[in-house]
Amino acid sequence: MSVLLSRLCVSVRPVRALYGLRNSGTGAYRGYNTNPAFRSLTYLQRGLQYRSVSSNETENRGNLCHNSRLYTTSQTVDPLEMRKFQAWVLKWWDEEGIFSVLHALNDIRVPFIRDILMSRNYEHDVGCPLSGVKLLDVGCGGGLLCEPLGRLGASVTGIDPLEDNIKIAALHKSFDPVLEKHVQYKSCTVEELVDGHLGYFDAVVASEVLEHVADVESFIQSCFHVLKPGGSLFITTINKTKLSYALAIVVAEKIMGIAPEGTHDWEKFIPPEELERLLESNGYVVEALRGMLYNPFSGSWRWISDNSVNYALHAVKTVAQEQPTDVGGEGEQEQQKVAEASV
Ligand SMILES: C[S@@+](CC[C@H](N)C(=O)[O-])C[C@H]1O[C@@H](n2cnc3c(N)ncnc32)[C@H](O)[C@@H]1O
């Protein structure tokens, strides 16, 4: 079957190009390549060489291939996933490349996050709707989502276990001076961030990350710890249905080549009902759940009522129920001061 499919393999990107179609949609929240040099592989590779890795750092981290391929090890990190993303590290900002679907997803996920946060009564400046919001983007990759959220005024911390992703994100950010004050990056996992950031963030985003994580429950528990009581968790991910297997794996990976083969493992997809149960038993209240649909011919996403393939979820950390660790006490206030200084 897969041989037959690979023989039939037609990339949708050349088809779109043939008709002069770029990804459709407003594009207002897509990344822009301020410096054309950013598209050059040599330029990016040179950027990645400017690493300063101490020998201690090398010893303390998982090591893929050789010293220049480092990732943070932890309970939620699957080394196989790191190996995949390491291979694609230079592709993040190619809007027509393997991450084009994520670039396009900004058209709906950025307004989703923005509108919910604005409705939660944060004080904001006109024209800078997310000013004052401390936001953590977990599994930020090359920073595709951090940048537009930073431009909306949020104070964004993007983290990813893969160090080269963070290098690329930081390099791309450096081309837009507006982002200097708004976006910062760190190579780590969310569980590593907990110590020192208890109850620190107003919002945590994990977009298209859950389906790559090794232990979903500890992942959402760590997100809980770094959120303020009443803070928002935003997740976008893929449902575990026959249809999601057909569309996200067979059609997208094997037939149309929208994503490289092996990008997704169906076993790791999570049904929204299961995710809701997991969130609610870990102190969150789920406030919104919406289906999303990608049209490979127009290269655009839209909201739909059906969530059998892709979906977005918004959950809130309950104010009353706290986890057994030092969340919410004097220790938390002390940690917030430390975090302000260190993030
Ligand atoms: C499909 S990409 C999504 C990137 C980004 N969130 C976006 O939507 O543009 C998945 C990202 O999750 C990261 N990742 C994988 N396992 C992770 C984990 N346990 N904790 C945090 N990030 C992880 C990968 O390194 C990769 O950058």
C-alpha cells in the first residue's frame, strides 16, 4: 500500500505554485523574512555554528550525533522526536516548505489566543492588545508563533528542548528590532522551567506539540505549575480518529507530501475527550474546544464545528485548587521576583 502511495506521491506545493497560489489567507500573522539572507542555508548554518557550548553543558545534556546536536533530556522528551526535528532545523522560516502548514495556522491560532486573552480583562494599550501579558510558548520550534504574539505586545518566552531550534528562533528574531523587548528564547523543557517560575505566566501555549511529547500528563502538570491561578493554557493538536490517520498521515504525509513522512505517530494523537479529562483531573477547567480544518489546495485553515482531525483548546488554571507543591504561597511570590529577574 505504502509503495503504491509513494508512487502516486504528488506534492501539493508545486500544484499551488503552478496556479500562482501562495498560501491564501490574510497572512497578517505569518512570519516575514526581514532579511532575504535568512533564506540562505549557508547563512543559517553559519548562525548555528555561533554556539558556545561548555564541556559541562555537553555532559549534562542528551547528545545526538556529535557535540553540535544537543537537546535537553527529560521525562517528556522523546529522543526520536528530537532526531526528527534536528533534521528540519533549517526549514522553520521557509513559508513554502515543510512548516508551511504551521505558518498558515497563525492566521487562526493568533486571533484565537489574542481574543481570549483580551476578553480576560488584562489591561492593555490601544494597538498593543497583549501588552502586560506574560506568555510562555512551550515547544516553540523556530519561533513561528512567538513572533506575532510578541508583535501584539505580549512578553513572550519561547522554549524548546532542541537547542538548534532556539538558535534559529533567536537568529530570526534579531532581524526585527520590535521583537527585541518582547520575545526571548531558552533551550529547555517546561518541567525544567518550573523551578523558579511557579505561578509566573499569564498564559501558556503548546501548539502542535502534544503529539510529539513523551508523557502528556507530566507535561500539562508542569504547564499548570508555571501558570498563575486563573491563567490560560492554549493547546492545538490532533485527534486520534480513523479520519485523522487518513488525513494527517496518509494524505498529508504519504500522498501529498505536505509534511515529511514520519512526522506524526498516530499512537501519540490524543482525543479531545481524553485531553479534557486529563486537564480537569489536573486542576484546569476547559473553557473552549474548536475544530480546525486545513485545506491543502488553498493552503489555509478555518474553524469548523467538527473536531475529529485538528482542534484547539483553551483551559484555565483553577484558582481554588492548587497542586501539592509550593504553588500560591509566599514561596510563589518570592519565585516570581526571581523569575522577573532571570527570564
Ligand atoms: C510541530 S513543532 C511545533 C512548533 C511550534 N509550536 C509551532 O507551532 O510553530 C513541535 C515542536 O515541539 C518540540 N517538542 C517536542 N517534544 C517536546 C517536549 N517534550 N517539550 C517541549 N517541546 C517539545 C519540538 O522540538 C518542536 O519544535
